[in-house]
Amino acid sequence: QVQLVESGGGLVQPGGSLRLSCVGSGSIFGLYGMGWYRQAPGKKRELVATIIRGGSTRYRDSVKGRFTISRDNAKNTVYLQMNSLRPEDTAVYYCGAGNTYLANNYWGQGTQVTVSS
């Protein structure tokens, strides 16, 4: 079993930056892949970025060049640095973890990110 605790959401103006953090605990196998998904009102949850224990990353196209995912394996922590934020980035962001790069077996409670002037 894996537990995930997120922090770092909030309200930011367009063009601003936020950094999300997620600390995981539990099965080391369940923390092989860690990452971030988001869900906007009325929309399906979508992958934002994931990273595996070895460091390989994946991003959805709309965030490439603006968001950076990283992890500290010693702390079982994954980060998402979000720059040049846009109103369309507004969503609840969920930390995910799992035994594949999809990192979608376990979920955190979610943190709201709102991009608005």
C-alpha cells in the first residue's frame, strides 16, 4: 500500500509559477512511477507528467517547456515546477504513484491550482 500527501497548490496570475510537492510512503514497488495528473471541472483526469525511479520523464504536450517534474528517491518525493501558467492549467492536481510509468495505482487527495487575474 502507498500513501501520498500533496502540497503547494494555490492561486496565481497568468504567467506566474507554482511548485507542487508530493511525499510518498509505503511499498517501494508502488513508488516506482510517480507523477501528476489533473482534472478540471467537467473533464476527465489527464496525465500531466510522470517520472520513474531511474529518472525518465513523460509530459503531456501542452505543458512541455513550461513544467518540470523531478523526484528525490531518498525522500520518496516528487515535485512539479510549473512556470508560465495559463488559465487553462486551472484544475485539481493529483499526485499519483504506481508500479509503471503511468503512476496511476495510488492517489493523493488533490490540490487546487487556479490561474486567474
